[in-house]
Amino acid sequence: MFTGLVEEKGKIVRLEELGDSIRMSIEAPVVTSDATLGDSISVNGVCLTVAELEGSVFVADIMQESLNRSALGQLDQDSAVNLERALLPTTRLGGHIVQGHVDGTSKLISRTPSEHWEVLRFELPQDLDRYVVGKGSIAISGTSLTISALGSDWFEVSLIPVTLQETILGDLSVGDLVNLEVDVLAKYVEKMVRPEGKVQEGRD
């Protein structure tokens, strides 16, 4: 479980292609400072397990399911990634409840700078639109954000300077893919109100 408050921008220092999986080594002095084998670390919003530790570098294995559902497979050596350690019972929940279970990917459509912030517009996947509401929460590559505007096939978030500087969102270019995780509370509510608890696919 995570809060969506990114602790560090790490750097991929090694990638090993293993057929149906990838072994990724990430340099991250902050999140490895107290890490142990088996710990969970959110990498661009995907919950990964620490398989090896080499000083300030941790190694994680990414299975085919995670590659299919996220944009991790498009990363290269030297790519920057958003990192967050799993929360502790005493942690302030400053963002929202983020599981690290990616629901899909989205492309950045546009960036609109302002004097003190920047508005980023992303595609809204059709199968996720029912979980997205104005002023609601969404995790973009592991960053907890509030939806500032919403259209039929897009949504926007407004980023303050610290978010632009301390996460990979500030480095995105139009057309780049990001990982999306919608608010899990919306999924539970949907299941409770659907007949027989069935989740409806697609639009209503």
C-alpha cells in the first residue's frame, strides 16, 4: 500500500531481458536506505518486490502481466522513475490509497504552462472513465493527483512546481505513456451497487 507521494526519482542502471520478464536494476539511495529483501517499492506506480540489494541499487523482476498492463516495458537504461516505499502504519496519508496495481496506460496529449503551475492533459481510456470524476484522485505513474478538469475522452491535472521538479511528470513529452491507477474505492462502490456484485465492462 502506498500514498502516491513520490519520495525519489531513481535511475535505471541495468536492464536484463529474460524472454517473458525483465530484471531491472534501479539506483535509488533514498528508498534503499532502509530496504530489505522482499520489501515492496512502487516504481512508476507499479508495486515491485526487492529481489536483490547492491548498495544504493535494488533489483526487481517484472513479470509479463506487469509488462502487459503498464508502460514499464518501454523504459530504457538511464530512464528516470518515480519511487515510493510502502507506507508504515504511522505514516501520514498525505495522498490517497494507492495499491501499486496499474489499471492501464495513457498518453500525454498536451502541456499548458502557467506562471506558477502547469496543466497536463491525458487520454482517458474508455474502460476507466466510469471511475474518474472531477476533483477525484488518480495515480499517474505512482503520483497521487487531483483531477482538475474532465472531458469525454480526456482528463487534466494541475501540477505545482515541486511535483514538476521531484517527479518524472515534469520531464514528460507529448505522446509519452504513463501508468494509471484509479481510486480503488470507486471499484468497491461499483461492485456493491451492481446487480449480483458484477462489474460492468465498458461504458454504461
